[in-house]
Amino acid sequence: MAEIKLTALTALGLLGGCIVDLFGGWDAGLQSLFLFMAIDYITGLIVAGVFKKSRKSQKGALESRAAWKGLLRKGASLGVVLIACRLDLLLGSTIIRDTTVIAYCGNELMSITENIGLMGVPLPKVITNALEALRQKDDH
């Protein structure tokens, strides 16, 4: 039994290492992106499941389809980061991947802030003004 566990953990470690290598390494940017994605997903679940105020479902409640779509969107975002990393390898730079990671981190932070606002947690005026400006910019 111990050998099976060791083999499974070794395989999982190798797989994780290969995936991280494809993304250009486990640096602060990628760590932050994964952390922000997890926090956004969890706060989204809380908004829908507890507060019933989700903008992703018609009734505002938790729906498995909306949750699944959220995971697929995050997976697609990671796919774009992967593509950016590969482009950087071709060009011998890191700017495309880093810029892509920072952009997605900003997007996740906006979503987290919106989720916290939907929970009724008071937000500083500067944050609400910035979110409103970004929303208006998206509308145009």
C-alpha cells in the first residue's frame, strides 16, 4: 500500500512539475494568479450560495451550470497564459507572459472586489469609483 501511495505521489509531482514548466515556472505572478482565481471562485460561490445575489444566474442563486462555466473560463484564461508563455519562448523574452498574467490578475481582483461588494461588505470609495470607471469603459 505504501508503494502505491509513493508511486501516485511521485506521478502527481512529475505531472505538476511538467505543467508548471509549460507555464514558465512557479513564480510570484503565476502563484498570485492561481490564488486570485481560487479566491474569486470561492467568493463567487459564497455570493450565489449564501447571499443569492449572483449575476451569473437568473435567480442569483447557486447553479451548477454557472459554476462550471466559471471553471471553464478560468481554464481558458490559463490556456491564454500558456500560449503567451510559448510565444515568449519563441521570442526569447518574458514580457508577453508577464503582461498576460498581470492582466488576468487585475481581472480576477476586479471580480473579487465585486463579489465582496455583493456580500454587503463596505468598500472604500476609491475602489467603487475605479470599478465603475472600468465598467463604463467596458460598455463603450
